[in-house]
Amino acid sequence: MISRDRLIEDFPILNDITYLDSASTSLTPRPVVDAMNDYYLNYNSNTGRGSYKIAIKSTNKVEQTREKIAKLLNTASQEIIFTKNTTEAINLIANGLNFNTEDNIIISNIEHHSNFIPWVNKSIDIRIAKAKNYVVEPDSISDLINKNTKLIAISHITNAFGSIQDIEEIIKIAHEMDVLVLVDSAQSAGHTEIDIKKLNPDFMAFPGHKGLLGPTGTGFLYLKEELSEEIKPSNLGGGTVTSVNGINFKLEEPPSRFEGGTLNIGGIIGLNAGIDYLLNFGIPKIENHINNLTKMLYKGLQANGNVTIYGNPNNIHGIVSFNINGLNPYDVGKILDETDDICLRSGFHCAIPGLKSVGANEGTVRGSFHVYNTKEDVEKLIYSIEELSQFT
């Protein structure tokens, strides 16, 4: 998809490693770093705090990023709230939405801990939908809904297996029963087109540092405008109020009321450049490229009798989770790094319930892709796994 020379120019780290851990964090292209350096070196100032030229410029750059995200997702800019990651976005809803003691929440057993722990930590009934063949069937969600169900929290693409969930149908079922839906988009944003108006979620949490190629410390929440008054801001302070009279105060309109204190301004400006980088290629082309690499790796590992693969090859995207029989996944990851400079994730991937549900009691090794990966990367990994598996 991109020439090797262009890859090295934009991602010089690839001179030294084969990087297959984008589900954890993506590599950062040079234009993102350049945009951040430009901010810090040439107009470093806070946003919304000053009438001088560089303060106005930094404010405008942050708002341009918000507008670009809104356009990318087909929604309104006032529905985009900046956070430092997906986890913070989910917790903003978990801590801000009012729950009564009789309410219940539905989650699945294959969620990332960030879309699991914030909900089970609440003192209300938690209903867990169990995945079959790595997918949470909409009917299994429907069966758990009752008159006290307040919210369903579900991943778009699971981080442990790469399985794609039918969130459109789940959202439709939920709304027919007047139930809210939060979608964890950590593994789908930037990898596949997301149309908020079509999907119609109530809340959707995003990272900046994964599929969107932004820097770490960036993320955002989509919060449906008509629900903004139902969410209590949990991070009040500078920038969140329009007036203070004694001990009384008036909140800013969304999104400002949810963005207390100084934002990661340089990071948000870098995220803007990351989105531009993606759009230069086109997300449909990126999605197709990643799908091809995913299928290639799955097929190559499937031919190895000493490898166990987790996930349905007809319904995974960007992630292949596997084990070499008889070897601890951490050892596999360490050996591949030390012998072949291949960077893979190993362990439970912050998804202990899901991995244990399929018998991966020590975790798995996980390969994951983005725009900068090539067929040669996949071939190298398959060959290295073949070599290593001969010693089991």
C-alpha cells in the first residue's frame, strides 16, 4: 500500500523493527510529530485563555481538530469531547450517568477491562452476555434486557480476538427497548468507516493513539447532544463554567463543561495531522489492506500444526491472536523480539475474562496491523513462528 521508502521516511522506527502491535498503540508518522513540534516551538500557549495571536491560533487548531473528527464520523462538533484515551471516555459516562439501585447494565464477557471494570465497579446489577464463536449475538443481548436495563456497553471490534460485533443491530434492539448504548471503538476507529448518524449510538469512546495515528494521551468521546444534560461532569474547574456567584456556578455548554483544565493541546494538534495522514490514503483502502494482512497471517498460522489460533477467520479485522502449543505467550513474544526484532503483544491484553473463556489461561500472542505494515512483515512472522514451533 505504501512503498518501503515512504514507510521508512514517515516511520523511521521501522528501520530497526517489525512492528505488529498497533492494537496497543500505533506508530506515529513524521507529519504528526512535525505538527506537535510546530506547536511547541512556534505558538505554545493555552487555549481559550488569551486574546493574543498565538493563543487564538492554538485555540483555533484544537477546534479544527474537533471539527475534523466530527466530519470524519458524520456528527456535530459539539458532540465531541476530548479525553486522554478511550478509558477516560468510558469512565466519563460511567461516573456521570445517574444510576438507580434497581437499574442494570449489560456488558459482554469479551470486553477490554476498560469497558468492563468501570461497570462492574458500580453497585448495581451487571448482566453479562456470553460470546459464542467470539461474537456476542444480538439475540443474547435482547434476552438480557428487562424494564430495569439502563445501558448496554459493547466493543465494536474486540481487542483480544479482533472479532467484529454487530453493533448496528444491538443498538437497534436497545433503542426499541429505550436502553442506552455505549460503544468502545478502540479497535475500529481509523480502520473502518464509522457513521454516527447511521449507527445511532448514544455514546462512543475513541482513542487517538491507535487507528487514528495520533500521539498517546489523546482520545475523545461522542456524546449524543440530547443526552448531554443527563451526564454529570466529573472533572470541573477551569474552562467548565461561565459564571461563579458565591458558591453557585453555571456550567458551560457541551463540550466545554466536560473538558476541565488544560487539554493535551499539542497532542490534539498532532491528532489532527494523524487524521489527515489517514485520509490521504482513504479509510476504505486502509480497511481493505488490513483485512488482507489479517487473512494472510491467519492462513499462514493455520498451516502450522503447532499453533492454536483464536478467532473466526471470517469475522476478524486487524488482529490475530494465537499461541504456540507448549510455550508461554510471554516467552514467545520475548524470543521473537530478541531473535528477529518482531514486536508483538503477549499476555491477557487487558481482557482476562474473554481469554479465559476460550481456555487461553496464560493469555495469547497477538499480532495487529495498520497502514504501515506489509506482506513482508507477515511472511517474516510466519517464518519465525515456524522456526520457533519446531522446538516444542
